[in-house]
Amino acid sequence: MNTETSKSTTAMPVVNGLIPATILTGFLGAGKTTLLKRVLSEAHGQKIAVIENEFGEENIDNEILVSDTSEQIIQMNNGCVCCTIREDLRTTLADLAEKRRKGELHFDRVVIETTGVADPGPVAQTFFMDDEIAESYLLDSVLTLVDAKHGDSQLDQRQEARRQIGFADQIFISKSDLVDPAAVDALAHRIKHMNPRAPQRRVHFGEVPISEVFDLKGFNLNAKLEIDPEFLAADAGHGHAHDHSHDGHDHAEGEHCDHPHHHAHDDDVKSFVFRSKKAFNPAKLEDFLGAIVQVYGPKLLRYKGVLYMKGSERKVIFQGVHQLMGSDLGPKWAANEAKGSKMVFIGIDLPKEVLLQGLEQCLV
């Protein structure tokens, strides 16, 4: 966390001229294809290349098919892009960028639709781990669809579904018209505790404004940390948000919970927020975060922060996915602005107290 120069441990591109990419994920039947068709048919004037990874008997050859529609649908025909054959996603993205450079294909952005049982983590990492891909593409955001009717049971039974929530930059709850409003509210409440930084929207039949699908800048290193204000409503006298547990949920201090539902859910994907008005010691923080990422990287889904560093007049912005962490200098602290740090961590069975205490010890 060098406060003098912009430092990044991984290529997180912020330059113009890159091809924006969106990852569309969600459990089986959540409505990904419906949303995608809606986006492709909307008159937004953009050409969109779609990488689909569908399982099907007719998809036997390993060629990339470009169909004769007005949208150029790029289909990978050998299974899942997200796990064992991640290299295929890399190759496909590289081929697309090359064809675009040569003028053989014309498209403005890429959407990757993952299979319903996919963990979006490795897909997101592809954009940062590979220099060639990082030089061609800008990962815009991960969109996750949740089926209101079956979402609770899927979250109970499948860790992939919980991971998809943890990774999301934007969450769409579909089929809410099929479910009692109170049940949808309870599901939304549950999801908010798993991922407080992703805005939620209830959608019908994939009817989503294009402005809520593209150019969300969920992966931008910027000074905006979107967290439900209630999660940051900690007592000003405390360095970080302490939790009061009831109804099987953890609530950040000061958060009002007025929903009438009593849940037995104890999800392994959880989030917590750290905040402090004291400055960080840059060397201590870098050592601590480096160690945390080494030990807990696979369990860290998304983490992001706006940091107040000793010796720097500017905010330091950091974020990460699994073991990949990047940081950059943000804008200067305004003259009348109260300096302080806020960080959100979303992960699987993270040792919250260990992390909070470790961060406290990095303060000046």
C-alpha cells in the first residue's frame, strides 16, 4: 500500500479503449437467458458478443460458432468456462479481441453467460491474471439473478448459489410475482446480509433498463463504496461496526431490523464492514492484507475499501477477488471532509474477529 505511487498487485485496467465485459450468473432457472434475450433485442444501438457456455448434446464440436443474427452470438461448445477449462475462456476472449482488431467482427461489448452451477470467481480472475486479456478488456461487473420462488432453498442447499451472491455487483430478483411479497422481502433481507454492497432490483420477465445492466463500473477502482447506509450506521464512538445477533442474523450496530420473519439461515457466505477514523500505517496494513490474502484467499470472494493512510493527502482505493488484490490512489481528501477508512469483506466462513482485530492493529 504505497501511498506515494499508485500500486497494484494485479492488472486492474482503468484506461479507455478497452472492451467492456459483463459476467451474467445465477442459479439454474433464475432467468439469465430471458434477461439476455431482452438485452439483445432492445434498441440500444450496441453490438454485443455473447459467450455462452451451455451443456447440450448437439454441441459436440469445439469450434466457436458465430450465428447469422444481427447480434453476433459467440458460443463455446465444450462445457463450462468457469472451472476446469478456464483456459478456453481466455482463448475465446483473445480470439474475439483479435478478430475485432482486424475488422473481422464488430462488437461493442462482451457478455459471458455462465452455467447455473458456476462459481463466477475464476471467470472474473481471467480478466486480471492474463496480461493479453487485461490489455483488451475491462471487466465491468458481475450480475447475479436470483429466482424468488426457489432462491431460499437454493441458497440453503448449494454453495455455488451463495458464491454467486457474494460475487455480485448487482442483484436481480426474478419471478417475484410468483411469491408472496413478505417472502420476497425476507429473501432480499437475507441476500443483503450476504452482500451489502450489491444493489438489488426486482425484475419481471427480464425487463431491466439497459442502464442497470451495462457500465455499472462494479470493478472500477473508485472512491465510491456502495454499501447500504444501514450497514455503516455504527456508533461514531467505535472504531468498527460491532454485531448484535438475533433471529439468526448479524446486524451492524445501529442497523434497524424490522422484518417479521424469523430465519434459521446461517449462511457460510457473510459480509462484514470495518470502519475507523484513525489513519492506517501503510506498511503494517500491506503486510497484514498480504498475509490474509495468502491464508484466506480462496474464501475471500470480494473485498473493497476506501482507506485513510498516514502520510497521504489522497484516499487509497483497494479491492480484490480471491487472492488478487489491487490498490490505487484516489482523489484528495476534501478540506471539510472527515477522514476515515471503510472496508467491506464478503467471503465464506471468514474469521471475522481475527480480521477486525488485525485491522485495528494496523492503525496508527
